[in-house]
Amino acid sequence: MALQRLQQTLAHLSRTNPLSLLQGPNEPALLHWTLGTILDIQTEKFASKTAVVSCAQNIRHSFSSLRERTRQLARGLLALGARHGDCIGVVAWNCAEYVELFFACGRIGVILVVLNTTYTPEELRRAIIAGECKFLLAATTIGSRDNGPSIDALLDASGAIDVPGLEQILLLMKDNSKHHHLSSLQDVLSREHEVTLQALREAELAVNPHDVCNLQFTSGTTGNPKAAMLTHYNIINNARFIGERMGITDKDILCCPPPLFHCFGLVLGLLAMVTLGGTIVFPNYTFDADSVLRAVSEEKCTAIHGVPAMWAAELQLLGPQHDVSTLWTGIAAGSATPRQMMEDLGKRMNLKHLTNTYGMTETSPASFMTSSRDSLEQRLATVGKILPHTSAKIIDRDGKIVPLGCKGELCVSGYLLQKGYWKNPEKTNEVMVQDDAGVLWMHTGDEASFDQDGYCKITGRIKDVIIRGGENIFPLEIEERLMEHPMIVNASVVGLKDTKYGEVVAAFLQTADGKRPGEEELREWVRQKLARHKAPKHIFWIGDAKVSDTYPLTGSGKIKKNVLRDLGDSLLQEMLQS
């Protein structure tokens, strides 16, 4: 009824004074399936077709073998004591076992808690407690990094588990580490015979599409982490709409370097390909540009996902020995892709139809997306049009919908909304708000605008706004202008403390070949298009002695602006004291 009222309002507004309110298409119909159901259905269609390739492990799963493996693992988990609604944490690299665990848990109503591999031992411990994990599957290494210290932090001096609620730690695979006393995933698989096929079937039938199947932490580097509760219904439908907007079919092969612990790898990657009957290729355990290019060449990939840091590394390494001629599309996410990089990807990697998407973990994740038919300008300047069965509005500070073309906070509604934050109703109610018509909206915290054709432009993160002498400055437009300079390949703009203005603009910049333009030249470059006060007062260079060689990134490839902000304030303080 609430949705019907919203549609009536939309129809009325379109005839009068247009406001910033959008409704996505009502077709195709939403699917009411579980993860187990969709894998079963796709196996009936594509039994012998390759579903998953893990290049580093030399493992290839057909839809049929993936289904069988997940059924075996589901029975093993039931034998272990996992039950409907229990939480199992996983901290591991991209591998076949991660995929198997995802679908095995979904089959029997167990919630998979995906844990960021960049967590410190203390952050990991905090997330396991917050997610109420009953079991944990852990890799002893994450790429080349030893994950032993993180496992140690969960044990007492005698080697027993020392985390409230955590009953068992399972190693992804047995090795010669000091954790040999812990059970492994293989041990779980060996217990499948303890659970009958009838018991498995009963567990599967108890699962509802609206059950939570996945917890994804949206923060956790400071304070208490928040875990978004995503349902089968959320992520299966979102994955399908993403794949269809991208133009993917069962003939496509996706190279997926982004991590599975984030929606980019798990939903936009793995689940999108499964829902459409395609093939997903994991080039390595963690990102490695050479592995990516080899995987594209050897597996004849037609699509690829990435973030700007990944694209830059791939373009730098790309040579005549790599055959990327089969590529045509994919998704660029994480942060805005610079124009020159997008053009290079089209010319050198054949990604002439590369798309971009907008979303957040709490919306499963995508709400807007460009299509392969959109022009380069539309794919650079906007995040595309609204996806099916989704509503969006832009509001002012008083919660009123702004006129079309005006900026304000983007809010999203529809099937894609999380159930809320796990065991955190207070934080849930802060961002999920019901309007007077009874429609529940997710407040994204992003500033945006809509144009007359329904395209959405993200103009900044409200919490990243720089307040200089009472003037609001959004970093994104400055970053975009800086990256138009021929010598700048990446830019991140933050506000630093200032005694006179409160905050001033600072830029952390990166060049391709080490050659740098003068700082005053860059300020003048910004002033040519933007107001004078938006030119950066302070400029720092990635790779300088007191600045790291790379931007600090989240697991999903976004730049950690809070880290840059703290670093900038610290460097300025040092300058004042010297």
C-alpha cells in the first residue's frame, strides 16, 4: 500500500512541478529464492558448464560439482552443530572454499559473517564478538601475510579458544603451523555421512528467502563495528539486476580480483554470475596485476571488475604477451575513475563498455548503475539510472524532497534495504527512517542530484564536507578537477585543521611517472574552473618520505580519508614545531 501511494505521488509530480523522486522499473519480477534454491535451479540448466575457476588453486567447479560440494559441506556443518540462524565467520582470501561455504551456509539457514582480511587482531576479535560467531573459518595466511597473529589473539596461553560465544576455529586447510591442533574444513567435510540427505532436505526447507544469510561489516576500524543484515531476497535480486544492467549472459566469463569479504566481490561478482549462469574467475588469492592479466588471457574473460588502484596496476603491466581482446565490460567501483584512466581502459584493455555503480553495503549493495549503452560522458559524470524495484529521493536538511536538479541527501527504498544492523536497533533507526506514507528509506549520507533523464550524480560525502570559514566545500569536485590535470593520476582531498578558517583544503596527489607540476600551478588549475577558496592550501605527494607509497585503502578499494586527514594534521603540526 505504501509503495502504491508512492507511485501515485510520482505520477502526480511528473505532471506538475518535478521533484527529485525516482522509481525504478517494475520488471523483471523479483525472485523469491534462497541461495540453495538458485544454485539448484542453475545446476539444472547448466550442469556441466564451468561456474567457478580458482586459478591459484587450479580448481574448476562446474555448476554440478559446486552444488554437490556445497551439499556435502552443508551436511558437515549440520554434523558440527551449526543450526538455522547461527553465525559462521570467515576470514580468508578469494578461493573455491569461500564460494562453497557461502552457498553451504545459505542452504541450511546459517548466516555467513564475512570478515575483512585487513583487520588487526583486535579488530578481528571485536568483529567476531559483535557478529556472535559460533564458528570461525580462518586461513593461516592472507596472500603473503601471516595470519597467525590474528588466530593467536583468539586463543589463550594453552591454545584454547578465548572469545565469548566462539565454539570452534576451523582452518581453511591444514598446514605445518603451530595451529595444527585446530580442526580444518576438510575435517568438516569428512563428517557429511553423519547427516542423512533427508535431514539436509528438512534443513533446506526451513530456509526462507527473507532470512538473513549474510552479515557485512560497514565499519569497525574505530568504535563498535556495525554489521548489515542482508537476506537471500536482498542479494539474489540485486545481483541479478546488476548483471542484467551490465549486459551479462551465460556466455560471459568474469575476472574478479575484488575480495569476497565485500559486496563488490560477493554480490556484484560471484552471485551476479551464478544468477545469470556465467563463469567467475578468481585470478589469485589477493590482488596481483600479473595474475589478473594472465587469467584474462588464459580464461578468455569477457568482463572484469576493479577499482582505480587495480586498473592503474594492470595498465602499467599490460604488454603484448597479454591477450585482452575478449574483454568488453565490467564494473569500475570503489571511487571515481579518472577520465584518462577510463579512456585508457577502453583503448588498451578493450573495456569500451565498462560500467560503474553506486551503492552501499546496507542496500545489498547497488541502487544506481550505468549501462553498456551509456556514453563515456554519462559513465564518467554519473552513476547511471535507478535499478528495478528501487525508489530514490533527494532531500534537504528538513527532510523535504528538493526540486529536480538540486543537491541534497540521497535516500533509497525498496526490496534492497538491509533488515537493519545486527543487534543494533539504535544505529538502525538513525539511518532507516519511515516517511509519512509509511515507506522505509535508507539515508545514505551522500549528496547527490538527479537530472531530467533520471541519471544520478554523486557530488560528495556529507560527512567529508570541508567547512572553511562557514563555507561548505565538497572534496569530490576538487578531486575531479585535479585529476583532469595531465600529470595527476589520483587525488584525494580532505579538510585539515586551521586556526583562522576552522578547516582548509588539502590534497594528497599521485603522479604516474614521478614528475610533478608546481604547487601554485595546481592551485591555478583548480581556480580556472572552481572558486578560489577551493584550491588546496596544502599539497602532499604519495611516495614522499613521510607519506606512504600508496593511498591507505579499505578492503573494497576506497581511500581511507580519515587516515589521510590524521596524517595531514600530524604533518602540519610537525612543520609548526620545527
